[in-house]
Amino acid sequence: MEYKSFESIAEEMLSNQKFLRLSHESHHGITRLDHSLNVAKKVYKYAIKFNLDYISATRGALVHDFFTNAEFLSNHGLIQGVVHPDIALANAKGEFEINDKEANMIESHMFPLSVVTPKSKEAWLLTGVDKLQAIYEYASYKFNYKKATSKLEYALGCMFLFIFYMITTGRE
Ligand SMILES: [Fe+2]
Ligand SMILES: [Fe+2]
């Protein structure tokens, strides 16, 4: 089967000026754009490997953190983990055609912090990959100890894939 390339799926988002503002936002010691690309590239790879809807999976992953720090700071009194998926979803819907699956991926990516639960395998994949990537990026930034964090990522990755299989087996 011929798959669309990651670049061709990401093209629409990477040519959007509002989305590109994420390249000026810091996130786990890198930019929010780089974090989003790191997560989306992994989601793309695993979605193809597990025969999922890789196009929606990649699109949802690309915009899962589509918010600026200024937008977040204007939401008073709530913690970032709960609020930022809602801001990201509103921004994504404002700029792109977002289907129901992609919307749920964005809303639920902070699960179990989020009120919304992941409703598809693609959403479960995103919430897992995002956490592992965040841990890896944060550990690399904080400790600058790539070797250990790669091992950590590998161990957590195996654990996540096991849980992913357990959760999704037999479900749509
Ligand atoms: Fe996030
Ligand atoms: Fe993220």
C-alpha cells in the first residue's frame, strides 16, 4: 500500500502562519513547534505500523498543543494540563477542517488529567506518545543526559505499547 508522506500531511499546517507561531513558544526546553513535530512523526510511524487511520492520527497530533503561552495565561485559575487542550482545539478548528476523531484526540491528549477520554486507538496512541516524548524532552533538557533518557524512553515505550495493546484489543 502506498502511504502519503508525513511531509505531505503536515504541509497544510506548516504553511499556516498562526500555527508557525509555535516556533517562538518554549515547551519542555525546545519549541512547541518542534515538540509537535516530534510527537506527530512518531504517531505517523506507529499509526502506519498498527494499521490505524494514519492521516487523522498525524493531523490530530500536529495540532494537539496548538496554543501560545499568552493564550494560556489569559485563562485564569485553571491548571495548564486541563485548559490547554480546549485552547488547542479552538485554534485548530479556527484554522483547519478538524474531524471528530482529530477533535477528540486534541481534547483527550492530557488523559487522565483531561475530562474527555480518548475514544479511538489514534487518540490512545497520541496520549501515550505525547507523554513519552514530553518525558524524554524534559529529561534531556533538565539533565542533558541523552543516553539514560533514551533507555528510559525505550523502557517506557515498551510499557506503553503493552498497555496500548491491552486497551485496544477487540475495540474499534
Ligand atoms: Fe499538551
Ligand atoms: Fe504535547
